[in-house]
Amino acid sequence: MKKTIAMAALAVAVSFGAVSCKKKVSDADLQTQATTVVTSNPNASVEVKEGVAHLSGTFADPQSKDAMIAKLKAISGIKDVMDMSTVAPPPPPAVETTSAVDPAVQKKVQDAVKDFPSVKVEVVNGQLTLTGNVSSQQARKIKESVDALKIGKYNNNLIVK
């Protein structure tokens, strides 16, 4: 009977010893593995403390963030992942810039000054602008022609010689 109890005690001691002899992975080794995984995103970083990976940084979208967390959790020895990262806000929608001047109005003004080849009709900073070198008599005729179109405000940058 003493032998049986002694054998049972020895078996229990060996089983506890086998469980406690399980190789523990160091934080330094886990840090190396986790850093290798995180290098795919240059805006993210990871720090491992006591087997827990602390993920920080910025991700382009929630899917890439979730994928990174899953990769970190898949590392043998990582107990948990503390997510301290953020998702970058989406870029603002592209703003399409259009001319404030109606192309039909611009065409009418070009037709009105077609007899004056030195005069250019352009849209500058969203406003219709007349440029070029003209005589005082030509400047008066151009002004009368454009004003007769009733297009509203325009920049008259004609140089009178």
C-alpha cells in the first residue's frame, strides 16, 4: 500500500512538473515576431509586454486594422492584442471646379470682339476678363458691344494706347 501511494505521489509530481516545464516564449521573441508582422503597415507599431501585444498607429480602413489584429493573435505566445490604433478618416471628396462664367456668355463676348484680333476673352479667377492692346476708339466700341450683351460684371483689362 505504501508503494502504491508513493507511486501515485510520484505520478502526480511528474505530471505537475511536465506542465510547468512548458517552454515560455520571451517577450523579446514575441516582440520580434510581432514587429515583423506589423512592418506591412508603415504607420503602425506594436509593443509586447507580458505576452500582450499593444497595437498603435493609423490604418487606412477598418478591414486592414482587423486583419493586423488577427495576424498578431495568430502568433504563438501572444495572449491578447490591445488595440490602441485608429482608422484614418476618408479623404474629402474631390471637388470639381467649374467656371463661374457660362460658356455661352463667353462665346457671345468673343463674337462681340471678333473684329479686334488683339483682344482676348478669358476666364480669370472665375470672372470674365478682357485683355489686349487697343486704341481709345476701339476700347469704347468694345465696351459698348459687351455692355449691350447685358452679361453683368466683367474685368476690362484692356490697355489703351
